[in-house]
Amino acid sequence: MATLDAKKRASLPNNAFAYIDSKGNRRLPINDEAHVRNALSRFNQVKFESDEAREKAFRRLLKAATDYGIAPVGFVTRRLREASQSGSADLPSGMITLLLTDIEASTGLVRELGDLYPPLLEAVRDLVRRTIGAHGGYEVDARADEFFAAHARARDALDAAIEIQKSMDAMSWPGGRRIRVRIGLNSGSPSLTDTGYVGLPVHVAARVCSAGHGGQILVSSATRDELGDLPSRIGLESLGAVSLHGLPEPEELYQVVAPGLERDFPKLRVAETD
């Protein structure tokens, strides 16, 4: 890597650095491929002024890596491991609300992006993880393009879901693509084991999520009951009773309607019932 002396460093524009603190100190230069790789290796050594500042720097670094065709798999893995270790708090038990997200058209994205898909996946997971935590939720599992979380209060899960969709829509994604997730909510009392939750409520949550489309939030009848009265700006629009794969009885599903969310979607990805 070519040495970046004081004169050269001073001549670089602000967008050539991943992090600029409140005093104007510019850190983690990302002006070329070598410096991007160096910034990836040094990211966790930097003391950021806040979680927000760290997140912003991470986004800029991730974008720079994408621009230079770098797939920072080790960096992604490290971030996932750290997040998993920091989320070791006891999961809620009893009546809870489960939240699942799933990236729409992920197979096509993997095919199109190749080695650039891992950093995109990490960016989506990081956004979801941060939002879940901000609304009092707990990460349960993250596999492939799915994210599984739990909330003690249904309203917290709903607020998290709404914020996730708004944040996903506001993000700038590689190549100007529109990356979207489908979200499903279900409430119940699953059994809590050493490896997470098991039981019918988990399966229902997964089926509710898979029935939707990217940008859509679907809610089961159990979660609707748990939510109770909602402010006038948030509505639950009934989509009717549908047959969910593997479940014995039809389930009435509701679409969340709120300012900033899409309203019109294709028919649910399930068979309707009479």
C-alpha cells in the first residue's frame, strides 16, 4: 500500500474517508483499493463517538468495498460473531411476538452480485439487528437471507417492523437496486430451549412471513389480538383467511398500513380459502 503522507492526505476530499468525527478528524481513508482493505482490517480498532457514527462509517466502508469489487467475507463474519456474542441476554418467555424477515428474490441477487452479495447481506442484517434492538427486541437467529427475532410486547415488534421497512426503502443499495424484505409477525407461547424457540407459533410466524412480498408486513390474528387498540395512523387491513402450508386451519392475515409504507401488493403467495 502506497504511503499516504500529510500533504496527500490533506488533498483528499471528505468522501475519501470512512469516518469523520465531530471535530473534523478524518480517519479510515478509502481513496483506493489498498486503503479500503486496510480500513476493513482496522475498523474495530477505531473508537467511534457513537453507535450512529460507527454505523455511518460502516456503511461508507461497505460501499467503498463494493465499488472496488472487494468481498470482505472475514469482516462480515467478524461482525456477525460480535453481534451474536453481544446478544446473549436471556430471550423472553411466555406470550411473545415473533418477527421474521426474508430478503425478496435473494437467489437472483446472489446470481447477479456474486461475491458482492455477502456484504449486502451483512448490511441488511445489520439494519434489521439494530432496529430490533432499538425496539427492545432480541435476535434469535440469522440464517441465509432470513432473520428471526422476538419481542416481549407485540407493539414493540410492530414498531420495529415498520421502521425496518422504511429504513430499507431509504437505503442506497449497490447498482441502484431496490432491496426489499418481507416481514411476518405472530404471537404465541413457544417453548424456550437452549437453542432458541420451538413450537407451532414459530412455524406460523415463518409461514406468515413467506406469504408476503418485499416491503409488506403481515400480521397473524394472534398478533392482531395482542396489539389491541392502535393509533389512528396505523391500521391492520384484513386480507382474508388463507391456507398456510403445514397448518391444519386457515389463518386470517392482516397487512400493516402506516405512513411511509407501500400499500399495494400482488395477491398473497398462498391459496385462498372460502
